[in-house]
Amino acid sequence: MEAIGPNDGWCDSVQDRNYNRAICHPYPASAEFLWRNDALYDIIVVLAYNRRPCVRGRGSAIFMHVARPGYEPTEGCIALKLSDLQMVLKRLGRHARVRVP
């Protein structure tokens, strides 16, 4: 487990060599900030989706994180209520696999 900082991000630019990887802001290509004011990424689990091998355009920044109020849809992530996410993480080991049918 690692804490994130205000300059941590995730590259989502298909053209960039660091597509679907952690980066440090400022970054010259499109990249999401992981440090957020809305608490959605207070706990973030990087899922291994499209990681090895990484196929450009197949999707990036697929995480498990805290859900928005009212469980509004994500852009492809898995989002849980904070207490549920904490419970799941306590029960899973560090190398557990998340399968989405």
C-alpha cells in the first residue's frame, strides 16, 4: 500500500509512451490527477486491466475506488461505498485478483 501525493497521476493519452501508467504532474500528455478534492480516490486500487501487455486504446485508469454519492456511474471503474471498500480490502490479500464477468 502506498500513499499518493498531489503530483501523482495516470496517463490516458493513447499516443504517449506511458499510456496506462502512473506518472508525475506536470505531465506533457493527457493524464488524470489521482490527488482529488472529492474523496473518490482516498482509497484507490490499481487493477491490472490492460497492463501486460498494454494495448493502446484498449482502456486505461481502471481502478477500484470510493463511489460517488448516489452511486453515479464511473468511466469504467469499480466503485464501492467507503466502508464496503475497506471491508473488501481487509479480506483480500495483496495479490488477490478481481474478476469482472
